[in-house]
Amino acid sequence: SERNRKMIARVELLYKVASNYDKKKHLLSNLERTLLNNIKNTDILFFSGSGTINTRHMRGILGVLAPCVIAKIFGKKVVLSGQGLTPMNNTIMEKYIAKVLNKLDIIALRDFQLGKKVLERIKVNLNKVVLGIDDAFTTPVEDTGKIKIPKNAIGINISKSIKPKMYEIFYLLAKKLKKEGYNVVFNYFHPKDKEEALKCSKGKFPVVGFVKSTEMAYFYANVMASIGMRYHSAIFGLGGGSPVINIYTNQYQYLKLKAIEDVEGLEDFTIDYRKISVDVLFKMLQRAMKSQPNIISRIKIEWTKKE
């Protein structure tokens, strides 16, 4: 796309300037100069977060890898931490990703099983790879007083990627759960998702938004179970010890959730949005609340050992 072409051109300019910084830094914006100055004046670049490295996600690739390339141009050590790596489908981009990753000093993966297989396939030196810990398992639980959680709460996380049929399904599911003695709380992670969450609730059920990750940790530690549409809701649910159901609406979401499935053994609790209905989701929640506590206990023990 034109947007991607412009992005690539700008990143290539950053690389050229970094190679001859003192003479060419005037070509950059103030923000870009600040980025390069910060990298140039550090000893080690520790780059954490910023999503999944995947050939389907150009912004994710450049956002993660560009600072790492710049750091290596400046001769700095680089630790890339907390990234997910999922199956790729573009040979040219795979080669680029592998070339960059092979220049780094340490790669810490949170989706160690699937991510390591991906790195092995694209011929990244596995001696650089270590096991990382997702911050959902280490984020402290904080009651800020802003997040109200009723008894017997079920959380339904809403994202911008929601499909038209899902609004009514989630609303009717909330009504069914209410009849069964549960209290549904619709929630969202980003302000841009708020409108979708409000549409699902129709003013009949509470809607909360999270400002801080500690609030997410508090929420997921205090609900009986949750349904989510993001990697974050799935992993914070596990971190908080609450059973989770995961719904994906596209291939990118599916691959991110698959990384959790493969490591944690939750294959039966992830579903394509085209297959959902009120009854299907209700039965999945029942199964999750019955069987997942044992899985979650094992996961928390394993992650505590890793920590």
C-alpha cells in the first residue's frame, strides 16, 4: 500500500542517517533525531513489547525491528524481549526478519514453543533465544477504585475488530448469563473500542475501560471467567487465574492466540467468530469454568518457576 511504501522509505532514510549521523541528522524530524540520539547514547537497547513479528503486519515489523537495526548500526548490543513470532507467508519479508534477528544479541520469547519453531524455520540462530515471561503474569493487581466488579462477574472484552453479528450475540448472551445468576461486565482496553462496547451493552449492562495494566490485572483476578477478542484479554485472564474463551475475527488474531494455545493447552477454548452463537458461547463458558482452573494452576506454577 502507499502507506507502507512511505513507511519503508522513511525507515530506509533513518538507516542511511544512522550510518553517517553527524553529517545527515539534519534530514530528520525532531522526533526522529530524539530517537536516534537516545539509541546512540546508550550501551544496550532493551526493546520490549510492540506486538507480534509477522509478515502480515508491516507496522509491527518496522516498529519492532527498525530501532534494533539502528542500534546495531551504532554498534550497540540489543535485547529483543516479549515479542511473539507467528507463522509467516512472505519469503522476502521472512528473509529480512531473519537477517535482522540474526544480528541481535538476545531474543527473549514469551510464546517459546511456537515462536522457536518459527525462528528455526527462517534460520535464526537459536543460541540467541531464551524464554521470556509475559508481563500479564507479573503485573501487580491494583484496585484503583475505578473498576467496579459485581459478584459472579463474567467479563466480555470488546475490540474494534468486532463483526456486525457479534453485537446482538453478546447482548443476548449477557441476558442469558444474567438469568443464570451471573453479572456481565463489558470492557475495553483502548478508548477507540468504547463505542463498540457500549453498543453491545445497550445500556443494560455495565461497561468499564482500563487506563492502566494494573487495572486489567485487578479485573481479571476478580471475575469468574471472561470472553475476549484480543491476545491481551486471553493472557491477562490466565495471569489473573480466570478461565478464558477466545474469539478471533481474522488470521492475525488467530495466530497470536495460537501461540497461547500451543503453550498452554487451550485449543478447545478458541473459536472463529463465524461459529459463535449464544448457546455455543454459554456452553464453552461452562466447560471453561469447570476444566480450566486445573490448567491455570499448572500454568501459574510453571510461570512462577520461569520467573
